[in-house]
Amino acid sequence: MRALFRWLFRREESSLRRLGSAYRSAVYRPLLPSQVRLRRFAPVGFGRRGVDPEEVTEFLEQVAGDLARAYAELAGVREQNARIKDALRRWQSRQVSTAHGLARR
């Protein structure tokens, strides 16, 4: 299953690399926490310099947590926005019906 996810994410990453521009296209999708958690780096060979895989994993977990919190906060803001829009529509409907009632007098 992980191999399938890796294959899908590689295809998505390669299509994004081909774009080569600073503008986001219709195929752009922001990183998901699961994408960051599943990302693995190739280990370095013996006697070569490279990054510590444990540090990279720790960092990826931190980034995934930050992304998860950001997405949760964004969902809350969207929900609040929908409630405010609904309240505004109801208020506007009441104002229109009141205005029509006053005009009939």
C-alpha cells in the first residue's frame, strides 16, 4: 500500500516540477499531513556525508503536525464564515420583508 502511495505522490510531484513557474495551476494541491508523514529520504552510504534520517523523520513529523493544525484551523474558519453568511442572509431577508411591509402602508 505504501508503494502505491509513493508512486502516486511521485507522479503528482513530477507533474508539478514540469510546470516550472511561480504561479499555481489547476493541478496544484497543497501538501497533506499524510504526504509529509509518508515522505522518506534515501539513506546515505557508509562513509559519506548526509543528513541524519532520524532528524529528517522528526522534522517531517513536526511539519505534518503543523499542517494538521493549520488545516483544522482553516476548517474552523470556513465553518464560522458559513455561519456568518447564513446569518447575514437571514438578516437581509428580514430587512426586505420589513421594507415591503412599510411600503404597503
